[in-house]
Amino acid sequence: MSVSTLASPVSGPVVAPLKLVYGFTFINSLGTGVVTNGIFFLTKQGYGFTETQNYLLGVALGLTYIAGALGAGPALGWLAGRFPSITSRAVLFALMVLMAALCSIPQAALWVLEPSPHGGVAGWPVWLTVVAYSPLSGVLWPMVESYVSGGRSGESLRRAVGRWNIVWSSSLVVAYCGLAPVIENHAAIAVMGLGGLHLLAAALLIGFTPEPAEHAEGEHEPHPPVYRKLLVTFRLLLPMSYIVASALGPYLPAVMERLSVPRNWQTVLTTAWLLPRALTFLVLGRWQAWHGRWSMAVVGCLLLLSGFTLCVLAGWLFGGSVAVGILLGGLAMFGVGMATIYSGALYYAMEVGKAEVGAGGAHEALIGAGYTVGPLCGVLASGAVDLKLLEPSGFEPMVLTCVGVVALLLAGVVVRRVFVHAGS
């Protein structure tokens, strides 16, 4: 259902001011980037979590995000029935306040709780933060996406979605490069600071329309029929891309250690795929000829898998500056592939889904699925090591192999769809 059912319809498509939506997006994306990465530094350094526990926490983050994303539409429908006066803007404000409060839990626990005899403090504050914050994030982004796409179609929608992709992706570059040192050494403080960012974002809601506008069909005709087929194809690629990303993230620090990259450069090099992703969003937002083309699905898939393969080979087969160069090249290809897949999945979801929260929810749920399967591969591998079924040296190869197999299977399904439908 459309989020606009939360309030009485208005006359004409009153669209939300994009500058405010972009600002709201930038601040929240900066914040969620901190909690997504900072929480694992916190669990490792402050709570003594094992690799298995951290991967389980990652699975919990993914599953609860899926629940929030898929439940956004039904939850808003329930609110509309019980409290007709509540608007989408009010729901977003409530989300900001709740998410801000949740971000204070880990640091508050470190201040209040006594250390355990084994060192550190009880791990429940972290679990509480993750399992409560993640589903709220899953509700947040489909609603934001409905404000971006509401009342727009065709050229207007392409520009809005393209710029929105640039905004959220560039904020992650800032988060990684500017906040990474704080996250690593003061993770709980950084996560608590995220609460302040959410409250800052809440102030921007004053300028939002109470509801996102209804979807507007193009001036001459609705979207071409092929868009539905392309939507299915990109929805297969989207979780695949995040499965690979969730496996690549933990692998990069280890490979950089093997390549003797200085510690003060490791975080910067780890983000080498984020800038190409943002630049690709910029290009795809301006170059419109890719809409409706099957070749974009193939190109995105090939770049993603090729980049991942180069990153893996750089650590296993090469050494020195050559290996670092190959790693950076692989990360750049990976970033371009991620942007291509994400752009296609979101654009077709918004065009076919008519700006509904359910359309954005399905898009975000697929991202959550990718973030769940990746850590599941880690749980299997770390569990095998804990049970002495696998040597510790085999942990990394097993994770990468599992991820590679899943990615290749999904890629095979996509290639088959392209061959079957491209000529029809």
C-alpha cells in the first residue's frame, strides 16, 4: 500500500522538497554507516566477542532489517487504521527519537554496569541496540525512498533517484574516512554520537510535506512492459551484491596486513570502492540511455564478480606493490558493479512499484537478505573451526568459497534470464 494512505489525500502532487530529503538522507546515512561498522569494533574490543559471536550478530542485524523493511507497509497501514491523524512525517520524527535513544545504550551500559570477572561487560546492551535499531532502519529507508520518488516519473524520477544515490553513497565515504579512527578507539562514544545525528536530521522534517506525493505516471505513457522483467533480474542481483560486500568487508583488513599496508592507510584503502561507486551513481544519474537495457544487468554482474575475484587473488597469488595495485583495481571494479546493480534495482522498483513504501521495502529487504547470507557463511566457517572440523587457516578460504558459490549460482540465473528475455 502507499504510505500516502496515512493522511487525507491532497489536491495535486505536492512533492517533498528534494534538498531537505537529500539532507535528511545524508545525515542518516552517515549515522547508520557509523553504527553498522562501529558496533563490531565495540563488540570485539569492549565486549570480547568471538568471531562466531560477531557473525551471529551480523545475521541478527540482517534478519531484523528484513523484518523492518517488509513490515514498513503493513505497519503504516495499521497505524492509518488505528490513528488516522498520524502522518508519515510524524512517523519519521518518532523513528529519529527512538533511534537516537537506542544509540546511547552501549555507552550508557559501559558507564553503569560493573565489569564482569572475565573482563568487559555483559553483551546484552549490544544485542538490544542491534535487534531494536536495525528494524527501525529497515522502516526508515523505504519511507525516505517514497519521499524521493513520490510525485515523480520519467525524467524527473531519474534525476531524483540518481542524485539521491550520490547523496547517500558520498556520505559513506565521509563516514569511513572521517570517523573510522574514532570508531576504532571509541566505538561506544561514536555510536552514541549517532543519536545526535538522528536528532539533527529530525529538525529537517519541519520542511517535509506531511505525506510523500502519489506516484505520477509519465506525461505520455506508463513504464514499458520490459521494466517488470528487468526489475526481477536486478532483484536477483541486488542481494548477490550485498552477499559479496558483506564477505569482502571483513576480508580486506586481513589481506592488507598480509600485504604490509601501513595501519594508518588501511582504512583509507578499504574505502577505495566507495568513491568509484559514488562516481558511477553520478554518471548513471546523468546518462539515461541505460534504462530498459538488459546489458546493464550483465555489465554490473561481471564487474562485481571480477572485482571480487581480483581482491581475493591479490592476497593469495601476488605480493608487494603489484598486489596492492591489483587490490585497488579490484575494489574500483567492485564499486562500479555495486552502483550499477543498485541503480537498476532501485529505479525499476520505484517506476514499477509506483513510489509505494512496499516497493522500497522489498528493495531494502533484499539488501538485508544479502547482509544476512554473508555473515551466515562466516558462522558456518567459524563454527567448523570451533568444532575442530576445519583448521583456523581454512576459515578465510571457506568463507570466500561459500560466498563465491552463492554469487555464481545467482549470476547463472541472471544470465539465463537475459538470454531468454532480451530478445522477446
